Amino acid sequence: MSTSTPPAAREAPRFLAGARGDVRGARPWHRLAHIARALPAALRRLAADLQVGDTGRVLDFGCADMPYRDFFAPGAEVVGADLPGNPRAAVTIAPDGSVPVADASFDAVLSTQVLEHVEDPARYLAECHRVLRPGGRMLLSTHGLMVWHPDPVDHWRWTCSGLRKAVQDAGLEIVRFEGIMGLAATGLQFFQDAVYWRLPVPLRAPFALLCQGLVALADRVEPRASKDLNALVFAVVARRP
Ligand SMILES: C[S@@+](CC[C@H](N)C(=O)[O-])C[C@H]1O[C@@H](n2cnc3c(N)ncnc32)[C@H](O)[C@@H]1O
């Protein structure tokens, strides 16, 4: 069996940021409208748990265009790290996945929608641990249930227990764990994603508008405890002991 890019690659949406455009602030008829609102709102709330303060240092590890810079005070130093070729990144990640910064040199690590794209998640999380000072905190979000979306690759998905284990295995203590966009909403999202690209272009926006309305409604009524078990995105705040 071939290991080359699957033929459906053309249909794979890049998630929130990427070459096909940034969908943060997406209009209600965008196919990712609900999660494009729900995820940044949840991350902003959870970023307060990083306790960065007015002058802390934050590593945005896999930063793309650093969409969440404004979560932190203007006096905080937010350093972007990314693969070669990103002009927004002050630090370039080495081919082995390491970040050329000193041990324990950051108060916080921000990692949003990166873990599913890295070659070696354990290596990536070990780097998060290494760069954090003792007592420093990480906010990491990644996908529980989500369609395939390469950027430049897309390798991994997580269960609630699997992500907790991966973070703990890296030597970090979990402070908070949340699911964002629950199972009913995600099921509707999957139905939309399976049908959307097969529709004639003029029907796509009205179809997505209808689906995203249902997604938002389903997400509103799903209990928090259920979302924490099965969700499109999991977010974790963890602390280096
Ligand atoms: C979907 S984007 C997310 C970007 C940004 N954090 C956000 O939330 O919009 C994935 C990012 O992970 C980066 N990335 C891919 N492999 C990586 C690795 N091994 N280490 C760090 N970043 C990586 C990509 O270059 C890209 O910037």
C-alpha cells in the first residue's frame, strides 16, 4: 500500500491558521465558524491560568502567526518558535525538534494546535518541560476528534486519558483539563465536513450556515463533564514541578 499523500488531501482543511487563510473571525457561514469562535475564547480564559504576569517570558512553540499574542500583557516577552521559513518566529526549531533556547528559561509555554503535527510528541513535550522554569506552566491544545488537516503533516489524535498520560509522562503536573466542542457538536461537524466539498459551490455557504447553527446549539446543551471526555479539541494547563 502506498504511503504517499492520500488523494483526499485536497479536501483537508488546515485548522484555523494556514495557507488557505486564517479563519479566526470567520463569518457564520464558514465551515469552521463555531470552533473558530469557541476555541480562542476557551484558550483566552485558560491562558489566565499560566499566571504570566506583566513581565513574564512565554514560548509560543509552533507559533505560525502568533494569533494569541494579545492574551499576554504588552510587557510580557512572547517568543515565537516554528519550523524554518516562518518570518514571525524569532527562534527556528532544529530538524530534531529541539528549540535552541536555554533550559528553564521560560515562565510559560503556549502550544496551540501543534501536537498533532509533530513527528514525535514525546520529544516535543520533553522540550516543553526542559524550557520551563520549575513552577512554570504550559497551555497546550490539540485535537481529540478532528478530520485530517496536514500543516505540513497531521499525525496524531488524542483521547482525554491519552493526552493526560502524554503530558504526565513528560514530567508535567496537570492543573486543568478541558474538552472544547463536545461529541454531539463534533458529530454534526463531521457530517458537514463529509458533505461540504461534494456540494456545488453556491450551496456550500448556506449548507455550512445551517450546520454551524446546529453545531453551536448542540454544543450549548452538552454538559461540561461530557465534553471533558470526548471533544473536538482538548486543552490542558500543566505545571513543571
Ligand atoms: C495548525 S498550526 C498552529 C499554529 C498556531 N499555534 C495556532 O494556534 O494558530 C501548526 C503549527 O505547528 C508547527 N509545527 C509543525 N511541526 C512542528 C514541530 N515539530 N515543532 C514545533 N512546531 C511545529 C507548524 O509550522 C505550524 O506553525
